[in-house]
Amino acid sequence: MDNKTVNTPDAARQNQASRQSTLALAVSALAIALQGPTASAQVLEEVIVTAQKRMENLQDTPLSISAFQGDALEAFDITGLDDLARTTPSITFAPYPNSNNLLIMFIRGQGVGDPAQITIDGSVGIYLDGFYIARPQGSTFDLADLERVEVLRGPQGTLYGRNTTGGAVNLISRQPSGEFGFKQTLTFGSRDEFRSLSVVDLPEWSGISTKLSILASSIDGWVDNPGPGEDFGQQDELAGRLDLNWQLTESLVADFIWETGELDSTPNYHQNPAWNGQDIAVGGELFTYHQNAGEPKNTAYRPIELDESTTDYDFYGLTLTWDISDSLSIRSLTSYRELEWQAFQDFAEAFAFIPSQDPDFFLQPTPISFISDNAIEGDQFSQEFTLIGDLEESAISYVAGLYYFEEDYDSVGLGESAALGQINNINRFVSAESKSYAAYGQVTWTPSILDDRLHLTLGGRYTRDERAAERDLFTLVNGIIDEDASQVGASNDDDYSEFDPAFTVAYDWQDDLNVYLRIATGYKSGGSSESAPVDQFDQTVDPEKVTAYEIGMKSYWFDRRLRANLAVFENQFEDMQFNFAVDPEDPGLVQSYNAGEATIRGFEADLAWQATDNLGFILQYAYLDTDLEEVLAQSGTIFDPQSNPAAEGFYEVGDNIAGSFVIPYAPEHSVLFALDAKLYQGNGFSFDAHIDYRYQSEVYGGSSAGRDIPGNEILEIPSFDTVNARFSLSYEFARGDYLEVAIWGRNVFDEEYQQQVIGQGSVAPSQNALGQIIYGYEQQVSVWAEPARYGVDLNYVF
């Protein structure tokens, strides 16, 4: 493991002692658990998923899926999408630069670099109880009192048509039980963490079952602000949810969801070790920058007037299920979501004006004061009708549906930067709307040959997307409007249509051994760039397409005590959407193009072993091999000598410049290992232990980090590994309720690792504001992961 953490000798000795203590505790837990019976160990619990719109056994579903059910969600302490990403090797994530609760999420190397843009979509779809969440801001996770989480890896173009070329995350809530029940969870932890989740099930009344949930949580930041503003990384949340299950008739059921919440938070702290020891003038005062390379800061270098970011949302979902017969159901899903999101960030002079590397110049790099204030406000609506049925005594099963989706959002982006005595203000106002229409179907045929072990599935989806956007852009230099960099009333309007087929052959070699071959396609809708330069906002980007080939195995072994699921895949991308800088003097101006082709290959293993009644193991591994085959230099970008004279002799329009780019957030190796042990059970008491280990190899934190770029290693995020643990003592009372006390630790060895890096420099030769030529990266701005956290959970369930 190439872990680049830097520790002092004392810290290293303490870290080693802590690791040895935890290792000794784990060995003791293992020894105690192994005292349980081995020959008669319990079988692994079956996992039910709805990845194909119907309830199926995970082992009978010919897709690469990771699934977490209630006990696993609690053991891994999964209370947010970031926790899910930490426990799923196929998912890679980073925090968004101006928010600590908005994620840049990738599955199998596919995601989106800017989830705050309303004019484009990502490659990973998030679904809550079957409803697509277009804008991930404010996606409450633990409030839903989840029954399970499903991670579908690879393109899902047939049944999930909203741009899921990378994969989909399905969050499935626990439905109301119809009986009185109560669950209260209290958490107290490091940094004054407090969390309260209250869930009440009410008795059925007139066919209506009700569940109420209330969540309140808060945690202090992990980078102190010496000024009057807020600390970096803090969060306060208050949310509520109502679930209704109404048995209208014997065959007709209505499920209603209302979810509302507000979230106040502050962003992460960005730091740049190049400024260490340098005096920086801010507001007429000098502050000395303190930041040693290779370690995170826990205090900002100067007082910062940091405002809180806010998120408010309301979500409504109605599902009607009509069981026409035992073999035919019709389902209607209607949803509406409102969102208001504002994110404020002061980057605290972490970014730089980079002068030329020419030795004839002795000008030092100059810190840039940069403040951003972004906001999104709008709503989305969706309607889906699904027909699910079986024919000829289950020889043929099918799913068919119609889908409609629309969203309407406004975005405001305010940015102020100052360096070399010049203050630039860029104020951007964007309105965007999109509509999507789709018809889909999937048929599985089990012919009466080979003892009904062969299953052939054919599916397809036709989608039409319509997108339109308007933008007003104002650029001010020292308070005066720059007419050449300002424009009012710019717009774009485009539509796209695609047909995505899929074919799967599955064969049951035996009852507990299934193999499958799947060929599927998917696409990510086109759109536009909010950051396009003046007179280029009318330019749109076409859809990105992928063809995926996957061979998989689902199996049980040793009397169903070992589950082994394997998948080998190859995803071929064409018309890849790439963002290019288009102005050598302003890297913030970005345009999108269909300029790339790539192949991503990989292997995934998901193993679960119930060694004894008291001891279980999980091992998950993901391998990725990325090959960016083609990226064509585009006219009007910094790779075009006509637009950027400094590129003369380096590039020509149409050149294959794939060597300047990489697939970001695509680790070659990712590993998860977990141990669950029941150390004692008797007289109503149960003492359980959970320990998990996660390793991720190095990744690049941006796509413009190819081998041809000088200093490309600056964009590399080093490998890291973390250990989490949870020990719980529970007691079940005679009447059936139980009380649990658990102590837990996240990143228990306080591993110091980077979550995000941003390179400072130029991806192509370009001229800076002083007329000097620069090329490559010189500095690294980084966000470090939060330090170790420890806490206590108190759970009472009645």
C-alpha cells in the first residue's frame, strides 16, 4: 500500500499501539466466536432485491449488485451516502468543493464532476423507493428507516433510464407495519456530535398503516475558524417523514411518502502547502500561512467570515399498486420534489496566480482570494406506470412501463476573486428545464429444455430528452462591467433520443450456482455548460453512449454458508462528454464537447462467509483498468492555436490528446473486509462486534491529469486505508422490546488522507495575465478527510 501519510515519531508510536490494541481485541473476539458450533453453522440470510422492478432473490438476479439490509446498515453505521460509498468498493467519491454534504460520486469510473450544474446530469442515479432524485442536494438517508440499500453497478439503460451509465443506488424504506412500534436512537460522539432518530409505527386504522420519523442531528466542524465565522465541516439537520400504507381494497394498495427537511452546514477547508511560512495580506492585515506538506490543518490560517450553507427540501411520493391477479400487477409512481440549496465558500487564499516558470522571471506565485456563493432553487415531477406479469406458469415473465419526468430549476453563481490588485466578480444567473419521455420493456423466457435452467432476457428502452436553458452573465473588473465578458439573454434548446437494448443469458448450473452473460447499452443525456464563455452558451453537448459486456456468477457453497458472487465486465464509451478550458486567461470558462472514446474493464468479487453461528466475514474487491483511447482537440479551446497562440507547436485541432487526460476517481484496487462476531448470547443478553477495513489505491482528482502534462502527479490522490469498529451490548426483555448500547469508531487509527485535490497551473501552454507562458501544474490545493470519530449509540426498540 502506497500510503503517503506523514506522522511524527510520537504519533506513530501511539498509532502503532492503538493498532496493536485493536488487533488484540479483534483476535480475542475471533477466538471467542470460534468457540461456537461449526458443523451446524447457520446459513446466510437470503437477500431480496427489486433491481428489476419486481421482488427477487439476489442470487437469481443476473446483475452485479451489492445489497445492504437492516442489520448490515447498522453494523457498518451507514447513515448517509458517503457512508455507503465507504463500504462499497465499486463506489468512489469526493466532497463537492463548496459543500461537505454534496458528493461527487463515481461507480466503475463513471460519475459527474459538477453535480451543482443544473444544465447537465450525472452518470449515477439515486432512487428513493423507486423515485429518481435528479438533484442530490439534501438527499436524506437515514431518515427513511431503511429496509435495504441496493447498488446496481454498470449501465442500467433498460429499466432505469435517467442517465445511469455508471450505475444506480436504490434506497428502499421500511414500510409501516400496521402494529404499534417505537424506535429511538440517540448518538453522542466526538466534536459534540448528537443525533436523535425517532420512529413511531401506529396501529392500522380503517386499512391505513402509519409510520412517523423525526431526525435531529448536529456535529461541530473539524477545522477551527479563529474568527467570528463558523468552523469548517459542521452540520445541523432537522427532518421529518410520514409514511402511509392504505389498503384501499383487497387488490389495491396506496403508499404515500412525505419527507421534509432543512440542513445547515459549512464547507470543507481547502489548503495549499506552497504558502507555508508566507505572509499573506488580507483586508489590510498580514497573516502567516501555516501548512506543512503531507498533513492536514485543524485550524484555518486566518479569521474567516464563513457563513452557513442551507438546504431546504420537500418530497412527495405516491405509489398505487393494483394486483389484477396473482400473475399481473399494475403500478403507478407519482412524485414531486422542491429544493432550495445555497452553498457559501471562502477558499482562504488556497488558489494561486501562477507566473511563468521561465528562470528569467523571479515573480513568486500569488495567492488568490476567492469567495463563491452558489444557489439552486426549483422542483421536479415524475410519473411512471409499470406493468409486471408472468405468462404460461412463469415460463415468461415481463416488465413494461411508461415514464415521464420534468424539472425546472434556477441557479445563481456568484464568485469574487482578487489578485495582483485586481478584483473580478462573475455573476451568473441560469434557468434550466428538462423533460424526459420513455417507454421500456423486458421479457424473460425460460424454455422447457435443460430442466428449465436456461433463462433468456431481452429488454429495451426508448427515451426522448428535451432540454432548454437561459443565462445572464455579468463580469465586473474592479467594479466596472466588462462588456466583452458579459451577456444577457443567452439560451440553448435541444432534444435527444436514444434506444437502449439489453440481452441476458442466464443458466442455473445447479440450485446454488448461476452464471450469466449480459450485453447492455446506456446513455447519458446531452446538455450545456453553465460556465461556457460569452457567445458560446448556445452550444450544447450530445449524449454520451456506452455498451457494456458482463459475465457473472452467483453462487452458494458449503450448505449456503459461503456466498460468492463474481463479475467481469468491459464498458465501451463513445461520444464521451469532456469539459475543456476555452480561455487561457480564465480557467473558469469551460465548454463541453463530445470528444472522447474509452474502455473501462474490471473485475468484482463479493464474498460472504458464515463461518460459525457466531462469526461471519465479508470480503469485497473491485479492480478497474481504464483506457482512454481518444480525446480530440477541439476548435476554440486552449488546445487550438488560433484561440491560444501559446499552443502553437504543441497542438492542432483534431489531434488525439488522450495523453493529456485520465479517467478520474477510478482506483485500480479497492478492498473491503469485515468481521462480525457474536461474543456472547444468553439470558437475554447479546454482545456483538463488528470491524471493517477499507483500502483504496491512488486515483486522480480530475480528468486533466494525463501523462503528457508536466506535474500531472500533483493531481494524484494517494492510496489510503481505514478501519472502523462497533461493539454493541443488547438486552431483550420478556415482552419483546430490547435495549442496545454500542460504542463505535470511524477511522479509528486517525488515518490522514486526502479526499480531493485541485491542480494549479495550465493543462496546455497558455499566457497568464502578465503575458508569460505557463504549462503544467505547480501547486496542489487539497481537502483532507475528517479525522477519527468515536461515539456511543443508545437504541431502544419496542
